[in-house]
Amino acid sequence: MKGTIRARGHCPKCGEKFKHIRKVGYLCPDCKTVPKRFVIDDLWFDGQRIRVYSNKQGQVLEGYQQAHDLLSAINQEIKDHTFDASHYIKSEQKLFWCSSLLEEMKSDRLSSIAPAM
């Protein structure tokens, strides 16, 4: 499987890094707390390193199982040759948000709109 799942941040109680326990996920061995955010890292596609912080809908990866399911889906897309990194990278998703497109349309057409009387 391409890519790895990593925990973001440190334990809020003791400040230590979260440790990965196989088949369980990440947790702090001393405090028994689990991380609240995850990232899919070390995913290489077309010579670029890709880090995925959210799914296609823009929801943050808040659970280990959610991150694992997304990584499996990404690997299946890579295997099927349908993977598009722009669907997972938030900075590229912003280009297609309604608020961005409306601002662009407003600036383009403002000069052609008749002024109100």
C-alpha cells in the first residue's frame, strides 16, 4: 500500500509524540489519549509528494479508521489509473468553491452591469 498514516500534533497532556501501535492506531502510551487529527503522508504520484489532510468533501481526517479507509480508496484509484491529486489537496479545491467563483464572476462582469438608478 502506498502512503502512510501519521498523527498530527502531540499529546495534549504530556506533550509527547503519539506512538503507532499496529492494528490499533496512534495513542500516547503514558496518558492513553488518541490524536484528533491525521494526515496521509509519503504518497508519491507523478514525482510529487502529496499530503492529504481531508477527504474529497473537505472533511478533516478525525479518526484513524477514516484515514485508513481514505488511503485504501486512494490506492484503489491509483491502481485503476483514475487518481487525481487535485481532488484531495485543499489549496486546489479552493479554486472551485462557490465563493471564489462568485468573486471572480463579480470582478469580471462588474463593468458591464448597468448602475442602479
